[in-house]
Amino acid sequence: MQLITKSALKLPVTYSFRALARSYATVGDKIPSTSVHENSPGNEVDLSKETAKGKSILVGVPGAFSPGCSQKHIPGYIKNSDAFKNKGYDQIFVLAVNDPFVTKAWGEELTDKNGKSSIRFLADSTGAFAKDLDLLFDATKVFGNERSKRYALVVEDGKITETFIEPDNTSVDKSDATKVLEKI
């Protein structure tokens, strides 16, 4: 029996590279039916059903009561809620990886400070909704657990038609309400 060494084979070496596209929520994706909660753990909301007809905006934030979310990001949506409505967007949902009691209190505080609006504040308590959209990131150093990336998704008849996802997860730039309004 004769042994063949690697050097004796002299096989050509080929390299291939494959660019992996980000798998974040993309245009054409359906909104997942993962339950989130409004005001209390007993009030489940299925956003796939809520957004099945018409136009909606989903706004994801890293955390309720955090500075970027409370001082700039969500106040912009509250102040511009009529402008979104004038463009045919009937519903705006704000989602945070917090419990429903926190998101309820946060929504009440923001609307008291920034004017009443029809924006609904929802708790993605476990981050499952954000995970289903591949919009969850490790924020343990700041928030103690995984949190939602900052984003805005434009949804028509249950499908994403535009995405505004912050590349660094937390800045308020691409997903700013005025920038979203300019593009829709």
C-alpha cells in the first residue's frame, strides 16, 4: 500500500468568498405574529393582524425612558403624527424591550410632554418580536440585556415597504421621524 502525501497531489487551490447580506428586516418581509403587550401583560397585541390592512409605522427603540428615545426619537413621531396621518399612515406603534407597565407609563409621560397623539406604546418584554425581525442586539453593558435596535419600519398591508435601521443600533438619524416622512 502506497501513501500519497499532500505535496504529491499538487491540487489547485481555489478560494471563494461569499458576501453575506445583512438579514435584518427587509422590504417584502411580513410582520411576524409574535405577541407584544399593551398596558398590561394580559393585553396581547398581534402586530401581524394590526398591520394587515392599511399603512402603519413601527418604531423600535432600545429602551423606554432612555435619553435618545425620550428626548428626540419618539417626541419626533408624536409631534409629526398628523403629518404621517396626512400621508395615509393610520397607525404608529412604538416598541421597546421593556415590560408593559413601563411602556404604558413612558407613553403617558411622553404624550403629556409632547402633545396627545394616537401612537400606541407596546412592550416586547422578552425581545421576541425584535428577534423575529433580526433587530435585537446585545446591550448588556448599558441596559443589562438584549435590546431592540433603533428603527422605523414602514408597513403596508402587513408587509415591510421601507426600512430605516440605525447602523450603530442606537443613534437617532436614519429613523428620525422627519427623515422617514421625507422618504414616504
